[in-house]
Amino acid sequence: MSGLISSSHFDVCIVGGGVMGCSTALFLARAGMRVAVLERNALCRSASGVNAGTLTLHMTRAALVPYAMKAWEMWMRPETWLGQGVLATHAPGLSLAFTDAEVAMLEARAAARREFGADISIISPKAAIKVDPNINGSIKAAAFCDIDGFASAYLTGRAFHSALRDAGVTIIERFPVGHIERTKAGYRVSTQDRSDSINAFRLVLAGGVWLEPMLAMIGITIPVKTLINQLIVSERMPPVMRSVLSIANGLLSMKQFANGTVVIGGGWQGIGSRESGGRETIPENLIGNLRLGQYAVPALATARVSRIWLGLESETADAMPMIGPIAQHPELYVIGCVHSGYTSGPYMGKLLAQQILGQQPEMPLFDPSRLLPNVDNVVAH
């Protein structure tokens, strides 16, 4: 790091260069703040770069649906706020039910999401096959939502790089944070050996699965679970899917990209940890995920696996986000642990930026202090 940067004092330092951290940085910089983004790897190459790029309401927790809908609109018009496209594709969303119990599950989930504004309806097998002719004809019903689709997680990092540079943000990659200290002028963030450091008046922790050890550096204990999600990519094949597909039990998520590859996921776990990342798949989970995908779309029986990867996802004790200030520490903020975080990320970052700028956020944030020991608080305020 140059001496100029290490001796500089920023208005805001954001630790974590994923979608949520980068979005927060972008909106703050465009409002006139001097912003630095620190990332332990490369920008948007950790959880934000290895997810499936799904933009769905079917798998978004009901209370987060309004946020995901706002973010979906942003993803479909990335040129208006990000400056360039990320291959965002609008596709219908279907969630399939194969048993009476799964139909009841779909109905309950659709009703819960409709309460928060999602236009999800239960349709007949005939109507579902009209939406996507290659799905298994033995389904009993499907949940349909027109607000769905996907984007390229890989292109997201490139887009943010360009947008942040244009906004004057200082991007520092390969900066693994080892120490966070309060100073008279705000915060100092340093590497483990303290050879490099950044000083800023405000600090935003946007480290995903690393939020737990980051908070521990300033004496705050909030457990953050690390999920090791498995994703499968097929070789290119003729069009077999028109929709983003999931199933009632939540163990499948699939879509086909324009190049013919099919991405298959759904939360099946692999082996890894926060420290080591995703290390290897579990064969039984790999086979189960593939069989489920082939059952939902029989044409996938001829598909061959091109590659497999493992992505990290963070989760709090109540499975709801942490977004907002830490009351015990002035000008310290947290953002992360959002289910369907790629979907909602840009809008969540916009909301936190509004809070930091002294504006009233368009929607309520998610108070991190509710997760502290002996604190009885509401999820959103």
C-alpha cells in the first residue's frame, strides 16, 4: 500500500467488497463522501462472485420480499445506477409441487409472500407446462411469479470495479483485516501484522461470513453461521428451460443461461469453513442435487457436468439480516447475512448509505443489536 493511502483519512472505510459493501460505497461516494473499500480477496469474487446470480422471490424470506422487489428493479436496469449491464435476464419463476403436502406448502409460502407484496399465484400443471414445456408433467401444481430471473455474478465484480473507480472510491484488494481500533478521529483498520492500515471517521463492516471475527475485534459477540453451498454447472446444451425453477421443499434452484449451460443449486452443502472456504463436495449431496434437477426437468438426464463449485453464505441466529449502526460504537455500521443476498444486495446497500448520510431510509433497517446477548429487540425498526 502506498504511504499516501495509509496516511490518508477517509470519511468511510468499508470492509468487504461484495455486492452489499460495494453498493454502500457507490451510493456514499456519489453523495460526496471520500470512501475506501477493503477486500481480503478480489472485489466481488467471494460469496458475491460464486453464487448463481438468482434474482428470485420464491426463495426470499417473506419479510425481505419488499427489499428484493426493489433490488430486482435495480438489477433489471443496471445502466441507471451501475453504469453497465451484468447480463440481467427477466424470466418467469416457477416452484413445483409433486405431492399434496408440497401443494399445501406452496400455498402457505405464496400466501406469506403475498402479504409482503409478491405477486405469486398457484397455477395448474397445464398452466405451468405452458410457461415451461420441459418440466416434469407429473406435478400437482406450481407457484408462479413473473418477477424472477438471473444475472451474471462474475460480471458484477467488473461492473462494480468500473463504477467505484468512476465515483472516486479507493479500492484496496488483498487486504485481510486483522485489527480494528477506535481512535480519536474514528477507526483504524489494519492487517494482521499491522504493516498496512486505513484511517476513517466511519466504519462499515460488510464482510459476510467474516462478520463474526470482525465484530470480535471490537469486543462484540454475534455468532454468524457459515453455509457451504454447492453449485453445479452443466455443459452447454440446447434450450431445456424457460424459467427459474425451484421446488416446494426448497432443495432445488435451476436456470439456463444464454450460452446453454444450466446452473443447478438449492442449498445442498459441501465441506469447508469460513477460514478454508469451500474445500470439496459431498458425493451424496452432489448426486442428490443432480437427481432432483433431472426429475424436475427430465431433459437434463442427458446433460453432463462441466464443473462444480462451492460458495459461502452467512446466517444469523434468527436467519434475518444485520443492517444498521452498532449503538455501542459511534459511526460503526454492519451490513450482511441476507438470505438471497445477491438478489437484495444493491437495495440493502442503498438503504444503509441513506442511514449513514443522515437521511431517512426508504425502508426499515435490521438492528444488529437484537442479536447481542441479553438484548430483546425487534427485527426491523
